[in-house]
Amino acid sequence: MDKKHLSHEAVILVCTRKDGRCFTKGAKLRARLRNELELQGLHKRVKVVPAGCLGACGKGPVVMTPGDSTLWTAVKKSDVGDLVAAVAAGLPTPRKDDA
């Protein structure tokens, strides 16, 4: 078994299961999350990853932030900023020499 560590400090999982609301809406949501992370300069610290079912079928699109095990359901375009802010709040403060 090989093991690889991500260079990102946080990961956002977005359900993209093919047989529910999450498939089409999840793909659009992933793009919006990536765009928001880029706008806030967090794209190198936070990775957005497609995922299979996250266990909240019928309440999609569904997002999970594994760092704090939060499951976000029925995520709308207007929720993206709040979701990114919540993830950013959980990131460690960068050292001065990293900034």
C-alpha cells in the first residue's frame, strides 16, 4: 500500500453521486467553491474534492468538511461564502515567514 500526504491543510468533500440531486448541482458547487477559495487566496491551502454519497440523500447538494466533521446539506450558491469562511476559520494561522 502506498501512502501520500496532501499538501493542503483542509479538504472539502462535495457529493457528486450520479443518481441524485448531487450529481449536477454538486459539480456546479465544486466550481463555485474553487472560485471562492481562489478569490480569498485559500486555493493552495484548501482542496475541493468530489465524493460519493455522504449519507444525506435527498438533501443535496451535500458538502462535508472533514476537519470538523460538519455535514452541510441543501447548499445554495449564497452559502458558498459562509462555507469557505467556516473552513478558513479552522485553518492554522500562517507563520510570518509563510505569508
